[in-house]
Amino acid sequence: MELKINGKVKLILDTQTFDSGFSKREFVVTTQEQYPQDVKLECIKDKTAMLDSLAVGDDVDVSFNIRGNEYNGRYFVNLQAWRIEKGAAAIAPTPEAPDTALEPMAEGEDDLPF
């Protein structure tokens, strides 16, 4: 099952590197719904580079996995992003795009092939 979230990038934190060599980078996406939610996700290891091309305010679609673990009787849940795409709203239309406006048909004109 592929989990996805879309919204605007609210915050991108610096990469954290630990003594073991493990690295992660966290970011926050604000959903665009009636009651917006700020959702913290993380990228780990080589996936941290995915955040380099993003900026606060970008519309994104994020695919992620849920990871849960227990440590000293406490339970933790992390949302680990594995793909980030800039959303359609962030892509500006090109001047070469065809005009999709509909024009009225002349009386008696028929566009049906039969």
C-alpha cells in the first residue's frame, strides 16, 4: 500500500548526522483541506538529498512509509518519505500550451463520425 500526502512545504530542517553514521532530515508539509494539518516527515540516509531542490512554499506530493518502533517501553512512529514530487500547482503553464477554450459550432455542423 502506497501512502501519500500533498500540501505545501512549511519547514525544511538541516540534516542530522549521528555518531553511527546514520543521517536524517526532517520537513513539514501543511495539508490543504478544510482543517489543515502540519505533518512532519523525514528522509533518511541518501534520501535526504531529495529535499535539496525544495523550498518553503512549494506544493508537493510525498510518498512515504510508516515506521514504528519501541524503545524503553515507549512507542514511536515515523513517516519516512521515499519520493517527493513538486505538485501540479507548482508547475507554471508553458506559452506553447494549446488553447483549450471551446468555440461554438456553426448551426448544422456535426462533429460525430457517423
